[in-house]
Amino acid sequence: MRLLLVEDDERIARDVAAGLTAAGYVVERAADGEDAWFLGDTEDFDLVVLDLGLPVLDGLSVLKRWRAAGRTMPVLVLTARGAWAERVEGIDAGADDYLAKPFRMEELVARTRALIRRSVGVATPAIAAGHLMLDTRQMRVSREGVPLALSPLEYRLTAYLMHHKGRVVPPGELLEHLYGDDDARDVNALEAVVARLRRKLGPHAIETRRGFGYLVADAPA
């Protein structure tokens, strides 16, 4: 899962990025509203954590521009502004949730998980697909009740496919959401990760639709 963190305070941005990375997310950062607007308008993210008090272009204006352009990714507003009227203004502008500073990292991660689940129509922290179970709280994948030892990359790939179970996910989309901008995005490397996962999840857990992408089916193979 790939997130955009928009925060101009370097200390807060560093801490939040570290917390979200530890929770299994790939985090891209922007420090001003203009850069944030461009990234959110031209690239795909599973969620945006957006501060309102930004230089160049304020966060509320960024959010309004995204929504006017039809960008629908979940947005969690993160700000020091605590007045209820400002919260209402943010929600009315298209924010999906609101968290006032100071906050606990555990709450930010929990809200992030919940917003991403809801964006793909999943209501609970546990996602089942065939013989597989994804526990988003514990960042664990199990097969027929047996926990599996997955690398961080293997976990991210499995989690993304299970969040989008029943849909064929193109390789380009997987690469974009699995790797950061500084990482190499190689289709051959992706195929190698899928091959390793099939040995752990089961040979039919991830289907390949030649010319289209990869699929985790909702029912057992």
C-alpha cells in the first residue's frame, strides 16, 4: 500500500513516515501544498495524510482541487487546528477523517488501516480470500489457520491483492503501490516475488491472467 504524507514540519513528517513504514506502508512525502497537489493529481495513492497548515498552498485548497479534479483517494486530515468549525470545513471539502495534533501513532495507524479497508469495501480488520486470511492489525497472513513467514515486500503484495480480491490487478498498478519512487520497478522482479509467494500461499492462491495481471480469488481454487 502506497501513502502520500503531506507535512511541512520535518520532525513530525519523519516520525509519522517511520510509524507508517513500520506498519507496512510505502510512504512518499511532500512538504508544501503545491508539490502535494501535483503528486496527488498525477499519481495513485491508497491514502493521503494531509496537514492543513502548509506553505505555498494550504491543505484545504489542495483537498478541494483534488476533489474537483475527481481524485477519490481517502484523505486523513492531520492538523493542529482543533476548532469544530474547521473540522466541519475539512470534511465538507472532501476529507474522510480528521485527527488533531498531538496524536498517538497507534491511532493514526488504526485510522489509516480503517480508511483503506473502507475504500475497497471491506468493513473488518480481517480479510478472507479462499484459504487465506489477512489480519491487518497484526500484519499477518495465514493459510488454513497457519501463520506464514512473509518478507515485508511479500506481505505488501499479498495485502494489496487481498484488499482488491476478485479483481485482476495489472502489473503496473502493483509495482506503483509496492515500491517507493526511489526503488526500481521491474516486472521480472515482480514475477519472482509472485513465484515465491505461490510456494508459501499455495500454487493456486495467486492467479496469473496473461496480458492482464494478477488475481486473488474470493473462493478457494
